[in-house]
Amino acid sequence: MEVDMDMEPEMQNTVALAEALGAAQVDGVPPVPHPAQVQAWTEETDYSEKYCDDIYEYRRVTVPRAMLQIFPQGRCMAESEWRSHGITMSRGWQHYDHHSPEANVLLFRRVLGTDPKSGQIPPEMAEKVQKREAYIAELEQMRQRMAQEQARRQEQVAMDMY
């Protein structure tokens, strides 16, 4: 379908939505969007202001809901994937999570001080990132142990009742 990109924005959105709804996944592989559709989605995409902690800067990217069907399910996208869908940001951003209440809000982060042209992380920050990741892994192990212990206790209570 040929789309006139000079048409009214509302019409572009309608065309993009119609194309998105008409495309279906085959064998779990997301459909490849038409370039005009990607362009329309690019114009509708909203980028939040950046906010940060001591290691990362973050931003939310809100995309049209019609885009959701072309995103991979159950995982975050690699940079080449989100760029191919019309999301445009400087280098170094990582799609790291989904915003559960709103599926069309994608969460991105980038190490503070990252070179926006190359995506290179400052050496002093790489060590901080490793420490943060080790801490998160430790917390996750503790969470899993606690969940296992709780399940064991509940099982014991159930067995004691009989």
C-alpha cells in the first residue's frame, strides 16, 4: 500500500493503525512494518525527559499501541531492533524493561557519561555498573531463597494438618 506522507497527521495515524491491525504474526514471527507505517509511528513516538541515579540515566519512550504487535514478546529489544521500528535516540541506550501498567511505554537506560556518538562507556563507570549488577544478582538470589523457604514452610503446614 503506497502512503502519501504529506497527508494530514490524523490520516497517517489511521493508515498506520489499519496496516498494523491487518498484519498478523506467522509462526510467532512479528510482521515487518511498511516503511510508511514506521514513519508514522516515529512521528507519534514520545520521549520523556531524562532522569538519573548515580550510575544510569533513564527515559521512557511511549510508542503508539499499534506498534506492540511487532515487538518481541517476553524480552527487551536490542538496539538494532528498536531503531528498525523508528525509535531514535543517540548511541548507548539500552531497552532494559517494560512498564507493566502501560505496555506501550518502553523503559531505556544508559550509563552516565556515555559518549552519545559512539556509545562508549567511561572506564570508571564500567566498574560501577559491574558492582550494581553483582548487587542485583545477590538480591535476586536472596529473594529466590526466601520464596523457596516460604513455599517449604507452607508445604510443611499443609502436611501437618493431615
